[in-house]
Amino acid sequence: MANGKPGPRSMVPEGMTYYKFKKRQQDPTWLAQMEKNRLRAREWQRLLRRDHPEQVMLNSARQRAREYGCEFDLTVEDIVIPEECPILRVPMVHGTLTGPSLDRVHPDRGYVRGNVAVMSRTANRMKQNATPEVLRRLADFVEGFLAECSNL
């Protein structure tokens, strides 16, 4: 490992020589099996997201809580995905901008019961760094702009 960066030899599994590792990587059957495993894992993840979105949201929130060092005490029962976004009133469609997103109402309190809400990704992004005053000003601007455009 030069300069703290992992080199190609650091990827060699324990107990295998670098030569044997490189030789195995050139074997077409090994490459085909690796590709098959990768596709199988991708399909499993897709099905998990489709069939158990609450569990996926819970796992992602737990991982973010660990990364940020914030509190976490949620269970799957705490995450309820509504049919439509409670803010924008649009249908929640997984895999799109209107798909469900877990929001911490008060970011400093972490992922705890009573501090999370499920809304669309778009709504979550809109409120992400905005204060209530900024959101009010945005709404006033859009309202005035639309009224002005209708007069033209």
C-alpha cells in the first residue's frame, strides 16, 4: 500500500497468490459466474425495495444514524408509507422523484419515534435546508409570479 492507497495486491484473497488471483480473473467461466452473482444480487435488491420498502428505509436510516452519530430507535412499524405525499398531495411512486423519503423533522434529534415523517423525495428536498420563512417567501413568489403570468 503506497501513499495509504490500496493497490491491486490488497484485493487478493487471504491464502491466494497474486499470480493465481490474476489468472482466475482472466478465466471466462469465473468472470461469467461473477457477473451472474452480481445480477442476482441486483435483482434481489430490486425485489426487496419493491416488496419491503419500509424495511429498506429503516436499514438506510440506521446506517445514516451510525454515520452521523445521531440517535436511532425506530422499528418497521414506525415507518408508514402513505399513498400520496402529505405535503405535495401527489401519488408516491417508488423509484421516482415522488417516491417515499424518510425525513427527520428536527435534524438534531436523530431518527427517533415522533421525529420522522415519510414524504416524497421532492418535498423532502424542498424543505431540506429551508426555514419556514424561506418556504413562505418561495410560496409568495410563486403565487405572485403565476398571478402575473395569467394577466399577460
